[in-house]
Amino acid sequence: MSKAEILTQLKTAEEQAKGRRAKADEEARQTIAAARKDASAILENARVKAAAEAQSKIDKAAAEVGAESKAMRTDGEKSAAALKATATKNVGAATDSLIKEFERYVDVRASQNG
């Protein structure tokens, strides 16, 4: 093999190596771009899922608070109604007691004034 042939083969080999290197670099860039795109999609899906879970927990807590509030309101209304019924029952006795007290006061004043 002559020197010229060897140089030609070396040049050809170098050009092939450069081509393979360029192809490998392009494949690496495409792989990185695809990985970034996949990572972005995974991250967005995770954000959507987390937001949905958070909203679900907020809705559940709001429903629990609403139910508890309604139960407390109902209990309070029952207690108020019972207190009102008791007070209504005692109005007659309280009125009688006040009238007797007033009559006693009047009697005492009348006996003092003679």
C-alpha cells in the first residue's frame, strides 16, 4: 500500500468517525430532549394529581365541618326550645310568687300606716 492510499484511508476513516460522532451527538440531544419532555409531563401530572387530592381533602373537611355545625345548631335549638318550655311552665308560679310578695308588702305597709 502506498503512502497516498494510506492517507486516503485515514482521511476516509476520520470523516466516518466525524460522521458517527455527529450522529451520536444528535442522538444524545434528542434523547435528552425526549427525557426533558417526559419529565415535564410527569411533573405536570403530579401537580394535577396533587391539586386534585388537595381539593378533595378540602371538600371532605368542609363537608365534615358543615355536618358538625348543623348538628351543633340542631342541639342548640333543642336546648333553647327545652329552656323556653321550662320557662313558660314557670311563668305562672313566678307570677303567683311575685303577686304574693307584693300583697305581703302591701299588708306590711298597711299595718304600719294603720
